[in-house]
Amino acid sequence: DFRTNWTVGVSGSIPILTGGRIKAEEMGARADLEESRSRLEQAQKIATLDEESTRTDLVAARAAWDATAGTVQQAQRAYEIAELRFREGLGTQLELSDSRVLLQQAEANRAQAARDYQLVRIRLALLPDLPLSAPLAGIPAAVPAQQPQAPPPPVQPRGPVQAQSGVGAGGGTGFGFQGAQ
């Protein structure tokens, strides 16, 4: 004769003698949580300082850009005067060459200032995309950035710069820079 055999069992465990293991694990987890919160707070402070530093760099780069405008104008005027003096026989080739070099240095400084300004603007624009700039639970979001009103135009590269000497349209000999095409 065939009979069905059933077996049912229940098992349970109560940790009576854990030696404080559970309490120690809980304390370790709390310490890890506190350490993580501390690291998050430190990272947020660093991100805030980075944003403030970038804003300061933006103001400085804009001031450098604005300052180079006057320098280029002055160097251009000095070159025009030196060229006129040379054509009239009152100036020397050395004076003309020196004024041309100073003009080129002023233009290079202006281009460098424009580059620096654009880099800082891009860096400031990319800061909100960092993970720490996103609003977290219980932490207010950063104040939105204010854009400057009149940024300089982007500098278009013309290719490698090559020195070239020759006779200018005014009859004077000078040195010029021309981009390779």
C-alpha cells in the first residue's frame, strides 16, 4: 500500500551570544555614514570655492581684455607716427621696426587676453554640469550665474604665423606677420 508522507519544519534563531558583533557593525555603519556626510560637505565647499574663484578669474580676464584694447590703439598710433616719420626722412628704420614689433606684441597680448577670457567663460559655463552642483536633498541649489553683458568676439585662428619682410605700400621697409593660408 502506497501512502503520502509529509514533513513540515520550522526553524528560527535568536542571537543571544553575539559578543557585541551586531552593535559593533551598527556603530561602524554609523561612522561610515558620518564620514560620507563629512566628505560630501567638504566636496560642496570645494565646489563653491571653485565657482567663486572662477568668477574672480572672469572679472580679472575681462579687465585684462579691456586693458589690452587701449594698448593696441596706442601701439597702432605709435607705428603710424613712426611710419610717417620714416617716409618723411625724420625717422630711422630701427625706430619703424621697433614700433612694428611693439604693435605686434600688443596684438598678441590682446589675442592672449581674448583666449583667457573665453576659457574662463567656458569654465564657468561648465561648472553647473558637475555632479556637485546639482541640488541635493536638504541642500539649496547654487545661485545662477550672471553672464557679462559684452563679451569679446571669439578669436579666429589664421594658421601659423610667419615673419615676412618687404616694402610696404607707403614705400617704407618694415616687418610684418602674415598667416599662412
